Amino acid sequence: MSSALRPEADETELLELARNGDAQAFGALVERYQRRVVGVAQAIVHNQDDAVELAQETFVRAYENLAKFESRSSFSTWLYRIAANLSIDFRRREGRHTVLRGEDAENEFQRLPSPRGDSFQETARKQLSGRINEALKELTQEHRAVILLREVEGLSYDEISEVLKVPRGTVMSRLHYARGRLREILKDLGGS
């Protein structure tokens, strides 16, 4: 069994093993970052199926270009940049507008915790999810991507800056605007 599967194997060790042809080491990197790469793609294309396909392509490209990774940034940031570029290219190529479709729209917020057995709370949660979804649709693609990368995926300002290839100040400005716009759209949820 490869040492790459050791839980304590760090990113540097896994990268070195993967560069030397260890498929299990690269598989460990895929497992480690798969959810976030899908999240980055989904923040841009806003379709789960497309995001999963783009994530797969991201890992193929990363594997093919491991020798080119220079460690100037973290491996995860490099992956997110590949995912963002592929997603942006996909949107341009397909001429797609960011629209959540039926099931994708509902699935967007299915990850929220749900109290079992309380149909009133479940209904309230679904209504809140729907309201948030509608509010997100009102944001531009740039503002939606920044808010989802920060609030859902937990990326830092610098990581978002690198992923979207915009200055850190632009990230902060877009995030400030997106939060303010969401507050404005959802102001009635605050009670006053």
C-alpha cells in the first residue's frame, strides 16, 4: 500500500509522490479537494451536473500539468484557478446565463440541517432556502461567485482573488456589495 494513503501525508508529500507517477497519491489529493473544486465550478456555472464534469476535467488537467505546478501558491488554489478558468470558458462557449433550474435550485440549499419530524420547521426551512435562492439569482454572476466562494466554500480573500484573477480589493468590494444587496433583498427576514 502506498504511503500516500497515510492520513498524516501532507500536501507536499502527496504532490511529490503524484509527480513520480503514484496514482494513489493523486487520488488522495482528488479526495481531499473534490468537494471544493466542484463548489468553485458550481459558483460560476450554477449547475451541479456541469460543475461535476468541470471538476473532473480540472483534475485531469491538473494531473497532466503536475510538472508545471511551481508551488508559488498552494496546490488547492492552483486547482481552484484551473476550475475557475474551465468554468468561465464553459460559460462563454455555451453562452449560458446563470440560472438555477428546478432540482438544482432546490439542491443548492438541501445541505442545510433539517430537523426531522417537524414538518412546520421543514416547511419554514424550505421557504427560507427558496428566498435565499431567489436573492442569489438577483446578484450578478461576479457578485454571486464571490459570495459563494467566501461564504459557502470558505475561501480567503487572497484565494478568491487568485481563483477569479481579480485584485484583492475587487474581491472585497464585490463581497461588500453582494452582502449589502442580499441584506437589502432579504431585509424582511430580519424582523425589522
